[in-house]
Amino acid sequence: MPSVVNKSLTNRDIFDFVLLSAIWGASFLFLRVAAPEFGPVFLIELRVLSALIVLLPVCVYLGKIEEIRQNWKLIFTLSLCNMTLPFCLLAYAVLSINAGLASILNATVPFFTALVAYIMWSQKLSISAVIGMLVGFAGVSALVLDSGGSSQPTENLLAIGAAVLASLLYGTAANITYYKLSAVSGIAATVGALGFASLVLLPFAIVQKPEQMPTGAVWLSVIALGVVCTGVAYLLFYRLISRIGSHRAVSTTFLIPPFSILWGSMFLGEELTISMALACLLVLVGVYITTGRYSALFSVKKQH
């Protein structure tokens, strides 16, 4: 829709854009706090279930349940790629790496989005996009090399691998949404995916339930992660898409790492190392080259 794509950003659009980036940046902070207490799978079950409780009434009120029923197979696949697996992988990753590092790795999502589109949907991949990917992956490589010299290289490398795999899944989910679920409303796709994620993770969460349930302030992180960083954030995200277009809305990727590093530094005392700063710069420059100056996945025509 050219009218949306070319529309100038209003102050409200900019505010929502920055707010969404800040919220999703904070999600890595809450993961870092809660994952060691609850374990990755049990925590993510709490996350998706609490978000489902928030969004299901909205979906019912808008009369979108029938959309979920009609498209349940694709929504189930979307759930695996966009929530069930990547949420757990990131929760596992933050057991060994800090919130800022995890968010930098998560910023590689646009690379994988373009790569999956090229491999599975024969979408053209420009030379500039390839250069951008190489620059971005140079940043990831810098993080891997830095982790190799740490006191726990194996754990850190596994955590980095989990975070990169999560980004690949997110990129796959973006393509599924664009190519297969474009006619399905955002609220229906999100609520359906949350419902399936809750069901799939439930038996694993029961098995991995903490022997002693945590108490106190850590529950605030769980509530914030589910209600705010998942439920409210997705509503805000799809509202933003409706006003400024998908290709602009997904550019929150640029601001999530800085916010995550800021929150981690302020509330967890995490240190920003030179290698992390260099890697962050390389990843964000790579994302900009891949999606900023040239046609992004969501603004090009499908290849028939």
C-alpha cells in the first residue's frame, strides 16, 4: 500500500516506535532475571499463557476466533517458529550470556528473513543485501571469538548458537506471515500462536517445573514479560503496522539492542565491553545496509 509506505511519520508513530523498541529491549532483561529461577521452558509457558489471557478477550470481542479456526495449520506452524521454539531458545541463551549480548544476536533477524525468502520463496537477493549480511555476521563472529576466550566458552558458544537459531526461526516466521497469512488479522495470528504455544509447552513445563517455586519480586519480571513484552507489545506492533507499514515497523530491530544494553546496565550492572560495542555496530550497520537503503522483504513484490 503506497499510501502507507510513503506516509510521513507522525509524533505518535515515532513515540509508539520508540516505546515498542524499549519494551522489547526490556524483554531480554526480564528473561535474564527470571530464566535462572524458573528454567527456560517453565518460564516461557508462563509468558505465553499470561499473554494469551490478556489478548484472548480482545480477540473474542473483535470476532476473530473464526479466523484462527480456518487457518489453524499455518498458525500452528507460525507458533512454533515465532514463539514456542525461539522464546525457549532465548530463555536458554540468557542463562549464559547477558541481556545486551542476546539482543545484539537477535538483531540478525532481518538477515535471516531475507535469506529464507531467497531460499524458500525465490525472492531476489541484491548484492547490497549480501554485503549487509556479511557485515552483520562479522559482528556475530566477533561475539563468538570473544566468547571463546571466556571462562565458560562451551556454555557461551551454545548460548550464542541458541540465540542465532532463534533469529533464524523468527526470520522464517516473518516469511510465513507475509506469504501465507497476509489475509489473517494480526490479533488472530497472535492469539492463535499463543494458544498453540501454551498447549505445546504445557507437558514440558510440568516436567521441568521448579522443585521450589520462586517467590517475591521475580514474579514481577514474569508478569512484565508476558503481559507487557508479549501481550501489550504485539497489540502495539500490529497497530504500528497498520499506520506505517510492516517494513518500517520491523525496523524496531535497530533500537532494541541499545535499549537492552541500557536496561541491563542500569538494573543488572551488566558491562558493555569493547567487543560487544563493535559487534553491535557491525550488526546494526549490516541490518541498515540489508534493509534500510534498499527494498526490504515487506516492501517488494512477490515473485510468481
